[in-house]
Amino acid sequence: MKDDLHFLRLWDLYSPLLTATQREITDLYFNYDLSLGEIAEQKGVSRQSVSDCLNKCRKQLENYEAKLSFMQTLDELSHEYSAYMTAVERWINATTNTRPEMGKELSKLKNALMEVHRQFGVEEIELSKESEILGKTFRGGAEE
């Protein structure tokens, strides 16, 4: 299951680099949850060729990530963003009662950061006083 989630994150990033047939087979298997036999029947090929295609795609996507590191970079940016949002939220909570003007300015900063967050397709997460924001992409699926 963990491998499937990892593969899907890679697929989200690098699927345009696969052939149309590879994209279709991987999409049917992982996103539509069809079995090897169902895909083979639909495509008019053997189960073994579907399995070979999936294995080849996994290796190909891993190679793209090894060379380009997009997923790693996105993860790092997500963690940095989370740290900034957590710090801003804590500053807002700490200054709202004592220095309302600073709290208003920090709220503007938080809103600007949230707009960047939305533009990159990241889910908005509410905070409690003790919590921290954890980046969670819609396409990525799982919190780190």
C-alpha cells in the first residue's frame, strides 16, 4: 500500500513523460482499481504484458525522480511552508491581545501565504493553538 501511494505521487508528477499506453494502463490499475486480467481483456493483451508494463513504469518513474527530484523538492517546500505558517500563527496568537496592530499585519501575512498555498493546489488546514500545519497536497494524498 505504501509503495502504491509512493508510485501514485510519482505518477502525478511524471505521467506526462510516459507513453499514452503506459499512462492508460497505470491509470486503469491504480486510479480505477482494475485487475491485471480486466486491463488485459480491455486492452486485448496478456496479463503478463500488463504486469510487465506496470513494472517498467515503476522503474521509469523512479528513474525520473532520481534524476529530477521534483517530489523531494515539493516535500521540502511543503515542510518549509508549514514551518512558516506555524510560526506566523503562533505570532498572531501571541500578539493579538498585547499588540493588535501587529496582529493585524501578521494576519495579512498569513492571508498572503494562504493565497500562495491555494495557488499551488494545497489544502487549507485549520489550526488549534497547539497544532502545526502539515502540508498536504490534493494530488499527493497522505500527510508526511
